[in-house]
Amino acid sequence: MKDMQASLEKLRTSAAEAALVRDLATEPKKRALYTTLADQLSKLADEVERAIEQQRGRAALKERTGSQPEP
């Protein structure tokens, strides 16, 4: 779980850096490229965050019931 949290933080940081480069870019093509990159990194971070939440939910269910939930 800690490695997923670290990955989430890296993705969020990378998305913010891409957005910063986008905001500083003067060329339209470069601005478009970094807009796409920032958007994709944000989407990936959202997916990792959902996966973390699902794992936490499964772990909590397992703790309460004493059994392994189905994937």
C-alpha cells in the first residue's frame, strides 16, 4: 500500500510540474503537449487513488468479517 501511495504522490507531482511547464510555454504546440501530459498524469493519479481506496475497503471488510472478500 505504501508503494501505491508513493506512486500516487509522484504522479500528482509530475502532473503539477507538467501544468507549470504548460503555463510557461510560449509555443502553442508545446503548450498543447504539456496540457495533454498534465491531463493524462492526473487521470492516472485518479485511477491509482481509486485502487488504493478499493484496497482499503477490502481490507476493512476482511477485518470485520474475518474472511477474504472476492476481488
